[in-house]
Amino acid sequence: MRRLSFFLLLAAALSAQQPDPPRVYAIEKARIVPVDAPTIDVGVIVLRDGLIEAMGPSVAIPADAWTIDGFGMTVYPGFINARSTLGSPPPRQASGGPLSKGPEDRPATTPWLRAADVFEASAENIDKWRAGGFTSLVVTPQQGIFPGRLSVLNLGEGKREALVVEPEVALAIRIPEANEAYSGYPGALLGRVAYVRQIFLDARTQQQALRVYREDPAGLERPPYDRALEPLIELLEAGKPALYPANTAIEIGRAARLAAEEASPKMIVYGAQQAYEEAAAETLAQRKIAALVDVSWPKAANDPDPEAEPSLRTLEFRKRAPESPAALARVGVPFAFYAEGANSPDDLLDGVRKAVEAGLSAQDALTALTLTPARLYGVDDRLGSLAAGKIANLVVYKDDPFEKKAKPEMVFVDGRRYDAE
């Protein structure tokens, strides 16, 4: 018993003597790719207290810095998964909830919820995505038609609150499956599309009524409070985007028509796998609609019906979907990447590599993983590129990150180093 107590005390003493991780790093002799500025062929980048302190070809290394030899390595901004369901509760199956009779019942509508408030990801999953070079996620709620607001989180350590970069950056819109947890109106696809349009019309009407009432309430009936509309009015007034599902060319056209209506907010479509069709890409460009491209590319089922012959259009879709990012780049549509079915960062990056093989430039692919998602969500003053004063989210490679099987050497999140093993 005495021996056990001695070893326990010894272990506690040794643990107490472990030094805290350095708060100041300097990576020297490295190639640095800021993304929004010219590449520095050989330079130094200094990180202090979670931020980039300095960067350039001739930056002096501080005396208190932990110096890392970056010879033969390239430093990039940390990758951003532009739409992730990691840590977000999944959609529920129908449970016999109250019957909705019309849009006034606000079915499947909870826009006041924020993904950051319910984010529950295991340390193992966070470690896995960080080891793949991803330093930030844009997490979306996923229950209902208006499930809530997306949040930007860093993939560091600590409590949920310590990971949040921005708690609300966009509104999520979904066209859910019929078996999700609500019943009644709107039960059909066209009804759900119509409901999205209706609720934005209601929000604009409520916004105007409140403006008139607040300017001079005397003699006016007070507009009724609507919990579902208040967050939408905030979104409209702040100019933040709404994410709308549009994967096929038909759905992209539907989203463009909705975006053209006066009541609609700024729109970003997600899916966009059929943007290789010229009319679809041109529609997005004309309407100035950005896209989040799902790089979980379509493929045949693992156990297909041997008697079912896929149509020529289905075969074309499977073959040409990876061409969509290049088609968007050609017409100047801003786009970022996510992967609906990804179980790991390798799945997402493999999808990006297929897009590069299908004609997308490596520079455009890198921008779509870093600066573009930061810009779309209004956090490019903190994330998405390398510059003094920004959050120290970095990924360091020896190889080209778009080469097959390329792996990061190290990753920094909020200035803290993680070896990518």
C-alpha cells in the first residue's frame, strides 16, 4: 500500500512539473502562402497568444519564441469545412407531434436556435478533423425547415464556449424528408418550398409594421409578437445570408427565383453538384449567389439492383459532378467546400482532389478551403488567410496538399501546436 501511495504521489509531482505549451512560436525558413497576398518563398511567421504577431521574409525571431525549422515545408491558413453537421443533433423521426394546419403554426421553424449552443462533438472527432488540416467548422443545425443559425467554431481544446469564433453567421434552411418530427402542413415538396417563401414575406411585413410602430406608436395597434419572425428580421437587418438547398440544375433555378424576390435575404446555395450545367452556373453568376459545393460526389450504390439500369442523365451526373467547381470558377461565382457524407477530413479532401483533376486550379481549390468560406460568413477579418493580427490557425505541409495521400506535418489552432498524427 505504501508503494502504491508513493508512486501515485510521484506521478502527481511529475504531472505538476509538465511545462505549459509555449505561447510564442516562430516558424522559420518556410514557404508561406497567405492566400490573399503574394507567396513568401522563404520567410518567418511568428505566433503569440493565439494570434499571428508578424510574418515576412526578414522578420526577427523573438527571444522568447519556440523556434521551428520550416525548411522544406509550406505554411497555409487552416482549412475551413464550410458546412458541417459534426456535433449537431441529427433530424428526428416523426413522433406524432402537434398537427400543423398552415404557415401561421410555424411548423419545423426554430430560427432562434444557434448551432454553437448545442454543439457536442467528441474530442476524438475534433482531433480527427484537426489532424486532417481543418482548424474551423461552420456547424449547422439540422432539424426542420428553419432549424436555426450556423456558428463558426475552432477545432481546439477546452469547453464549447472556448471554441466559438462567431455564434451566428447565417440562417439554415432545409427541405426535410417527410418522416421528420412534425406532421401536417406543409406535407409535400412544393408546400415546403412555398412555406419558405411565405415566412420571408411574413418577416418583411412584420419588419415594416414594427418600423412604423416604433417611429410613432400613438394611435396604432401594436404588432403581435412572433417568436419565429424576430430572428429572421435580425438576419434581414444585419445582411447575413440564408443557406438554401439546391443540388440539381432545377433546384438552382428555384433558389435563384426565390433570391430575386424582394422579401428574400442574401442567399447562398448548398449542394451545387450540377453546376457543371452552363445554365445553372450562369444563373448563380447573374443573381450574384454564392455556393457551397458538396464534394461527396454522386456514385452508384454499393448494392445496386442488378436489373435497374441507370439513366444516361444519372450516369452523366456521376461523371460530371466534380466539374462543378471549375464551372463556377469560370463564371466568377464564389464557392466553398463541404461534404455531406464525409466521415473524415480525408473524405472531404479526396472530393476536392477530384475537382482539381476535373479542371479546378489548385489555387482556386485552396481559396475555397480557406478565404472564401471566411468571406461568405463574414469572419475573414479573423480567419481564412495569413496576416498579422489574425487568429493563428495554420496547417503545415511538406507535400502539395492536393496530392493523393498528402498529410499535414503540424496544425496550429488558436496558436496552439498539434502534431498531425
